[in-house]
Amino acid sequence: MISEAARADIDRWVEKYPEEQKQSAVMAALRIVQDENGGSITTEMMDEVAAYLDMPPINVYEVATFYSMYEHKPVGKHKLCVCTNISCMLRNSKGVVDHLQEKLDIGFGEVTEDGMFSLKEVECLGACVNAPVMQVGEHYHEQLNPEKIDRLLDELRQES
Ligand code: FES
């Protein structure tokens, strides 16, 4: 169920659009609900968002399954989104992926046993000039190499 706090947050987004177009807040609403649910959304939550914004559930499903920032399975506390698109591929994103998979003992779409990390393969993050790149939360980590990755994982563990 969408909490009162989440509803208030969604309402702030709804107010940005003309009254008859409140469904324009669907992306923000999905993000708010996902954040409140630990990083993923269920069908029931998408249905609730649809009802709250007076739109057909199928339209919410379309948005939630089109954009890669919405998760439909549980994720780790830290979601590591590794770009494997062309520029990153040419700058050894495979090495980044191999290192992360070996260190964390998980593959793409999986969560570490302690629930701390999950790994996701993503398309271009728009930071090609500093490839290879990984996004964690709102932060980009660029020109990655094994040392930088190890340092980052240690920092994220300490933060938790
Ligand atoms: S290809 Fe990786 S950031 Fe653009």
C-alpha cells in the first residue's frame, strides 16, 4: 500500500501538471513507490499507482517495464549498474564486470547473500568520455579499474 508520505510526495509531482494530465507524474510516482519499497516494485504497487493517477494499469506497466531504472525483483542495498555499451566495451567493461562478478560472487540480476549488492548491466550512461563507467545510486564512477572498484566496494560496505 502506498504510504501517506509517498502520496504526499506524488501529489507534489501531480501539481506540476495540468489537472487533467496527472498521469504525467507516473514516472515520479513509480520512483517514489520503488524507493519506499527498498528498490523494486510489484504488480500490486503498479496497480495502486494506476488507481492513484486514474490511468489504466497497462499504461503503468508499459512505463515500468520500458525504463531500466525500475526493478521488478528485489535488489541489493547498493545497485551496481555497469555500462557495457560500445565506448565502455572498448575500454574494457568486460574486465569491470568480471572483477565485480568474481568479488561479489553474483551475476547480472543477482543479489549478494548479505543483500548488500546487486549487479545490473545497463546501456550507455552518457559518460563515454570517462569509460568504463558504473552508476551506484545517484553517483557515477568512471575510468574504472580493479583498484577503484575494490576501494568503492569497501566504502559502500562501511557506509552500510
Ligand atoms: S558507452 Fe558507457 S557511458 Fe557511454
